[in-house]
Amino acid sequence: MNSVQLIGNVARDPQVRVTKTGKAVSSFTVACNRKFGDKESTDFVNCVAWGVLAESVGNQVKKGTRVCVHGRFTTRSYEDGNGDKRYVSEVVADTVALVLNSAKKKSDGAENFYSMGTVSNDEKIPF
């Protein structure tokens, strides 16, 4: 299974382009923090969104926006201007959610997401 979930801040404004066939594509980078021992490091992960999602990312996401990206990891290749083969690894986004209240986290560490629903505690679970 090829599934990736990232939560982090957008490192620079997304670049939105249109392909020859008229399909929108948005490229952006997500900065994700990780801890190992007592040290902290940041990974900068390249992401790409297609179609309507690409247009939404271009309209709603700016540098510094906290996002949750769900998608798949892929590697592609192309030839540069000198004829050299180059490889690009990136996450192809299926979902991009804006994280709400990112500056003010809840005490339990939970975060709220703009595009995800809420769970009601009033429901009776049958098990």
C-alpha cells in the first residue's frame, strides 16, 4: 500500500500551472518537523495536486499555512536541457486539508481540520 500523510507548514506559495490539455496542476512544499532523541529536524517534502484540488490549493493556501496532505509517494524522471536524466520524488495529493487553530493548539495535542467532519459523542456505539 502506498499511502502518505503529512502535517506541516507550506514552505512557499504554491505554483499553479495549466497543462497543454487544460488540466490544472499545483506544486508546493510542506515543511514537516520530526524529533529524534533530543534533537529536532525539518523535512521539506515536495507535493503536487491536480485538477480542482490544484485550483483550490492555489486559491486557499499560502506560505506558512498549516496543512494536512494525504496522497501517494511517487518518483518520476525527465531529461533536463543538457539531456541529463533527472529524478523527482514527490507526494501526489488526494486530499489537502487546512489545519484550523494552528497557532493555538489544544492541551491534548489534537488539531482541527477544515475539510474533515466532527464526531458527535452523542451517538450510541453498538459494541
